[in-house]
Amino acid sequence: MPNIFRLAGDASHLASIIILINTVTRTNSIDGISLKTLVLYSIVFITRYIDLFYKFHSLYNTLMKIVFIATSIYVVFIIKQSKRTNPIAYQNMIMRDSFKIRFILLFSAVMALCFHRKFTVQELLWSFSVWLESVAILPQLFMLTKAGRADTLTTHYIFALGLYRTMYIPNWIWRYYAEKRYDRLSIVTGVIQTLIYSDFFYIYYKKVLREGTGFTLPV
């Protein structure tokens, strides 16, 4: 029986990427998008799926690894292209995207060294990736908080990105009952990420889904 929660999570992740790529390429707008969060997600998938070159689990698993790595790098590329195609918007984005990501990288590295499954290069990189992913959205949320508002398509992208990892929590619960195994580190980091998203989820539901208005933070 397929794990519907993982499939839903992967579908949500793909949806967030499609929304972002479509928004940037169709409108040539990068308003409200954090390049730093996108760079962090690229690091997440490159470090997590380093085993792509020497370990095979399934065709689906391999394809998803390739898609996640390739698309995370591609979205960084198209945002960087805005420096040439839309230099004013790019400079505005750089000025607003001011979260100090070195603290996020340091936090993730320290947590990976303290909490990991095995003390091997692959496992340390995997642990680093899940800790980094749990907080990678912070530059985007910080940017959103400073602006106080966001375009509807941008909020759809952020919501789908948050929903992707949130779905991995019931995924691990399902695996515990179906396969009699679970990964404590994945659950803990997934919960942390969901808690970070909680305010955004609430405002998104209230303003965008229920009221049909734009995403604005309460004053």
C-alpha cells in the first residue's frame, strides 16, 4: 500500500516549486521572495541526497531526489537572472532579504554533530539537512514580517512549501504503525518546522482562504 502522506508531501513540494517558477517566469517579478531561503533549500537537498550517486532504493525515490535537487538549483538560478533582467527589483529584494543565514547554518551544523543516527559523513550530512530544513524558511518569514504583506501567489508558494514538510509528520506516524519503525529526528525537526509555520498557516487560512483578501499581517 502506498504511503499517501509522503505522496501528498512530495506533491505539495512540487506544487510550491511550480507556483514559484511560474510566478517568476510569467511576471518577471521576485517581489516578496527570499533568495536566502531558496539557497538554504538547495543546500538541504544537495546534502541530504548525496547518496544518489551510489545507493538505489526505488525508481520513485531516485526520481524525486533528482527533481528536488535540480529544481532547487534552478529556482536559485532564475532568481539570480533577475539581476540582469530586472535589476531594480533584484536590488530591492537583496536589501529586504536581510536575515543572517550564517546563524542558521551554524545552528544546523552544531545540532547535526550533537544529534545524529551514526557518526559517518553521510549520516552527519543527512542530519544537517533535516535540521537546516526545519529553519530554512526563517529568512522568508522574516522578510514577510518586515513587509507586512505578500502577493497571493507568493503566499500560495510559502503555504505549499510548509505543507510539504508538515505532511511528513503523519507520514512517520503511518510508518510506525505500518512498518513498525520511526525516525525520532525527522519527527522532532518536522514538528519544529510546523511550529515555525503556525502563525503563517493561521493568517493564510483566515485572510486568503476564508476571507478571500490579500495576505496582510495584523498591526
